[in-house]
Amino acid sequence: MLDSNGLSPRESQIAESYAEGSNYQEIASDLHIAPSTVRTHLATIYRKLEVSSKVELASRLAGSSPAPRDEMDHAAIISELALSLEEALSREKALTEVLRIIGASQGDLNLVMPAILRYALDLCDAEFGILFGYRDNKRYCASFTLGIPKAFQTWLDDSGTFAVSDQTGLGRMTTQREVINIIDVKSEAIYRTDDPLRFATADLGGARSFVAIPMVAADRLVGAFTIYRQSVRPFSDDALRVAQIFAAQSVIALENARLVGGARP
């Protein structure tokens, strides 16, 4: 059943939440759907209501008449461009806020890293993220996590500092010093072995698509910035670029903490 604006009940829920200031991740969590599904619904909502901004959306939901458009095709183009612009503005706002937090943190990584992960998960449409600190000899420990399933978190806590095999995403990233973008962690041969990290990632964490980004300071590997999706939805080039920016911000925070108090991830 459609409402007076021609929206389905689910579209109405999403439209109202978005107009009130909720982001994709928050709406997805409330409705138990993927953030990408929220975006798809919003594109349809913008087209149906013939709006081109969140302000216009709120106005239309409040009862105002739609602004005149030339053709229906134009409305579809406008809806996509409007969402893309709002997403770009969200990225810019997030990066500005992260830099502000880093500057004001006085080296407190417990303040900075959760904020970086939170923005990264939201803008990259991912369910959970881990910042791994690198020790040496392909050994890592999970220094900061956000949104991680309890069973996976327990495994990481119990493991402490652990070595990774060359076939894992972290192992390949360590060797190649490049971004590792895995379409489906369960489709790779290593999943059919007894590798403990891949088992924990896929079975305890429920991860399917995954990206690992090397964190490098002065040509020295200091960690890995990793984000995960719990469905098979490969990260696009745009999402990878955003994630790499946040990884770079994490390095800045780590170096700032080192200068202030010798902290280590």
C-alpha cells in the first residue's frame, strides 16, 4: 500500500529517517537491511518525489508540492546526482571531522581510532572494521575494532599477537604492501584449510567481502586497516579510495600519538 506521496511503507520509513538526519548505516541497522539497499531505496524516493536534496525531501514529506521538472528521465538523473553529491559532502565532512579529532586528541588513540573506523564503515558501506597493529615477522594484533561480532572479537582477544600465513589477506598485504580486495573470503582455497584467521574471519565474523590496506609510515609497515562486509558485495574503486584515505588518517593519528607519548598501536 502506497502513502499519499506514492511511497511504499519501507520507502516512507527510509525517507523519514534520512530527512531527519540518519545516515545509511544507521537506517540499515534499524531496518536490518544492507546500507547499499538504503541507497537504492533513496534513489527511488528522490525520483518519485522529484527532489534533489535532503532539504527538499524533508519539505516534500512535510507536504510541499514538487518543483517542476522537464521530464521523468531528468528526475532519475537528478536523483542520482543529488545522492552522489550528498555522499561526496559526507566524505568531506567526515575527513574534516577526523582531522579535527586527531588535532584535538593529544595523542589519545582511544579517542581517534573509533571515530576513524566509524566514518570508514559508514562511507564504505561496511559492517565492521579492525585496525591491526603490525609487530614484525608477519605478526599482528587487533588494536581497535568496531561493529565486530562478539565471537570474532573473543577470538582476537584470546589470540593476542598472532602470525598470519602468506595466503591470508593480511599475509598477502604484508608481502605485497598493496591493497588486498577479496571478493568472497569463503571462495578462496585457504578457507578449505585449517587456517585459524580465515576460519575466524569467515565463520566467527561472518565476513564475506573484505579489504586490507597497508598502513605505512616512512616506508615502515605499522599496521593494516581492514573493513568487512557480511555479504558478497565487492568493494568498488570509489569505496577503496575512501578507505585508503581513512587508512592514511590512521597513520597520521599513530604518528601523532608516537610523538606525543610514544604510543604504539
